Amino acid sequence: MVTSMRQLAVNQKGCIRAVAASGELGRRIRDMGLVPGTQLMVVGRAPLTDPVAVRMKGFTLSLRNCEADYITVEAL
């Protein structure tokens, strides 16, 4: 199943397929290590569901939902 990162549930794993953001936002997302082929797992969400905490490459990263919408993942 291919979906946006925002749709992944807590403790669900996925693999990044594409980053649709361009310009400064796209560069910033890629600089954080969110590139195609990267495996990740959603480890938590804030009480109001924004931001989302993602575990990947040995560290935890927090992203706002508006940023996660640009990242297409395949659920594992």
C-alpha cells in the first residue's frame, strides 16, 4: 500500500518511495535524511496528532503533518 507518511499509524513501518516537495522545503526534507529507499517507523504522535515522531537510521525525527504530506511511503 502506497500512501503519504501522515497516514501511517504508530508502530507501523514504511519505506520512502518519493518526496514531492520542491524548493527550500524539498531540500530541507532531503537534508534530514528523508530520501527514497529509507526505511522508517512511526514511533509516536503528539496528543493532537501533530507533529509525528519517526525513527530511522538510528535516530528519531519529528515532522509536522504538512511536511509529512509531501513524503510518499510504501507501508511494510
